[in-house]
Amino acid sequence: MAESAAASSVGHDELAALKRIGLDGGLSGRTKISCSGLAARLDASAQTASRRLQRLDEAGLLDREVLADGQLVTVTGEGVAALRREYADYRRLFEDDATLSLDGTVTSGMGEGRHYISLSGYMSQFRERLGYEPFPGTLNVELTAESVRTRGEMDTLETGATPIDGWEDDERTFGPATCYAARVDADGDVYDGAHVIVPDRTHHDATQLELIAPVKLRDALDLTDGDTLTVHLGDA
């Protein structure tokens, strides 16, 4: 997940303020705070708390409306992603087997996966870096609401992430992607050796997941549209 330049410049002090706002209800909707109240929770001055709110707002991590007697604030999607990255870091500190599991249902794609997967500029990298030639097509998964919220942790995984470089031919430029080693569990039938592929440029939104494998996953796991499955990443 790409970060804006402003978001990447936010420091630990601002993230501490963002965490406090989240704990006070800012993740679930607008919550009212005052600079003095936030300052007391952060053991800082009201002026310092105000500066931290302003920086979070400028970085796009916080949405706020200043009132006469306080501020209405909401943690934005980018703010949630920033907090999830912090959470993932602490998981790696205290959990030896930190993993990520995403749930969803099988759905039909638009057919673009077959075309792009088969392009020589990508296929040669798949063979070299993943160790196999993917089946020409992707398995498309519609994620549950909870998994949409947690998929942002994918870019914090230290193992199983393989970059695929962008390239160009005489006509156009093709963007880079990242492949994450995955195990697919469909009601007890398991396929180990797939990858979630996340292009830097894609028509899919955060609710969609695309998987590649050396076999046709629909056949290997006897899947049809609407079937549920879990994709395990990391050391799962």
C-alpha cells in the first residue's frame, strides 16, 4: 500500500496522538475532543497537542472540524492503515509466528488477469523469482469487510514478498507488482504454493484479491463462484 509523502513524514509523537484518538472512538466515526483533554492523555501541553492534530490533518491521517468548544475528528483510511502498520510491527516483536489470514468468496474477474499474466515481461520474472510459470489467469476473491480492513498489513510482511519489476515494450509501459506467498484453504482442501499478486496499478479496489499459481486453482480446489476460502500469508 503506497503512502503519501506527508503520511510517511509523520513521527511517533503524531502516531501516539492518532492511537489515542482511535481509542477514544475516532475509528468508528466522528468523536469530539479538546486539545487540553488530548494533551492530558499524552502528557504534553495543549499547544503541542494542537500541533500534532494539525500534522495528522495535513498528512491525511485525520479528518477534523474545528468548533468553538473543541474539534470533531475521525481517523481516515490512511490513518487506519498507519495504525495497522504499527500493530503489525508489535506483532513481529512479540509473536514468533505472526501471520495474516484473509477471508473471502470466489468471484469471476474481468478476464484481464489472463492477458497480463501471460505477457513475456512478467512471465520471465515469474519463472525466475517465483520458481514457476503461472496458469494464464488469476483466481479472484471478494474479501469480507473485516479482511478488507486487515489487508493493509500485507506490506508489512517480511517473508514471502517478491517484487516484480515494471517493464516496457515498443508500445507501452507495464507497471510493477508484488507477489506474496500464500496458502489457500477452501473448506479443508488446501493448496500451498500460490501467490497473491498486487499490481501497483490496478482496476480492482481493496475488496478484491487476485491469486496466481502454477495450476488452475479453481480446478485444484474444485471452486465455483460463491465458494468461501481463506488465504494465509506470511509464515502461516
